[in-house]
Amino acid sequence: MENQNPKIEKVGDSRLGWIFGYSHIGPSHKQGNKPNQDSYNLCSGSYAGTPYLIACVADGHGDKKYPNSHIGSSYAVQDATNVLGKMILDDDFGKDFKVDFRKRITRQWDHSVSTHREITILNTEGVKPNESKSYGTTLITALVYKQYLYLGQIGDGLAIYLDENNILEKLIPEASETHVGGTTDSLCSENSANLFRFAIRDISKGGHLFIFTDGLENAFKDDAQFDIWAKDAINLLKEYGEEKIAKALPDWLEKYSNCSGDDTTVIIMKIEKELRI
């Protein structure tokens, strides 16, 4: 079996919390001998004695118009992690955080895919070597630092927060425009920096953050069923601990990926109630 005893690494800081994740390739890509379009990156560290957690998730578009989207999603999560780390070093978390982050990540991602284009010959029909569109991807980023959660998102996917009172919150607002044909905002979109949505939340009382690509969300009939699943998953996490949930996650995602037909990625983050420095 493909998911037999996969190793899921947990990263974190004993004072702040932990993160783990898993990504399962969808049956449509597996049958078509295509790579998983989802990417994620998890990071923990400290600066001047203050710990931080970073989680980034990207979903490459996967359509034949975007033959390099799996590469674009990989660059997106690596670049976003680096940008957030640099912003910590620059202490750039004032009122202009949203403006600064969106400018930095779009500029860095454009540079990454441009460099890749320059050193790679693209032989894909209908795609020119100078088209960054072929790398199109969504992106969700989460940073926990100094008792605040900083979230940024372009495109689809979902980040939800379960607070200390077991109340489920969808922190990032929905995209303001409805797109024709099911398309989504992307790092390859025109004026992509202006398409980011953000949320900043005080997390000093602790809680859990879930980040999903749309492959999981689309496996459920409606939002109500999805919300029930998310709360049940957190209750199982509290009852059985993260190690057992991490072992169960591959089987869960295989099931839901088969329902949606898409690649499916889940990140689970636990944020401790009190930060001890």
C-alpha cells in the first residue's frame, strides 16, 4: 500500500507549539502520471530568544496551461518561508506588514520562476519559455510570533482556527470576486500582490490552526459537514495525541482525496496557551 507507515515529522518549540503535515497525490494526477501539485514547508526557530513557527502551503493549478505549477508551488512555500524569516530579522511587523509581505513574496516568487525559466528549456506545447503563467499556484502562509498569528493567502484553500473555547473561526476573508470557470487567484495573476488577503489574530490563549488545500474542502458536501469534520479531528487530537493522529492522517487523506479527485494537503498547528521565554 502506498500509505503504509509513512513517516510524518513534527517541528516546533516546547514553549510555543508544534506543526505537522501531510500531502496525498490525487487519483487524477496519479492516473495521469503527473506529480503532486501541492507543496508545503514547515519551520520553527527563534530570534533573540523569541520562538516562532512558520507553515506555508501552496496548490499548483495542475491544468495543462500550467505544466510547471508543481515547481511554482514548491518555490512559493520556500520563498514565503524565507520572506517571513527575513521579516522577523528586520522586525517588520508594524502597521505595514500586509503591504510589505505581499510585495516581498510576489517579487521573490517572480524572481525564482524567472531564474528557473532561464536555466530550463520548456518543450511544452503552447507555453513559451518566458511565461511565468506556467508556474501558477495558490499560497497560504501562517506565522506565529510574539503571541500573534499572521495569515496571508492568495487563491483558494482554507485556514481555520479553533480557539480555547472550541469555537471555529475562518479568519481570512473570502476573495471579493467570483471567477468564471472555477479559476482562482494565483501568484501568476496580473497584479498578484493586490490579490492577497490577510488576517492577524492574538493567540495568547492558545488554540489549533488547520490549513488545507481545496482538495480536502471539496471532498465534503457542504461547509457544515466540513466544520463538523474539523471539530471532530481536533477532539480526536486532544484525546489521542498528535502521534496517533499523524499516523492516521495518510489514510484520512487518501480517503478524502479519492472523494475530491484532487491532491490533498493538511497542516495542523498547536499553539500553546502561554509563551514561556
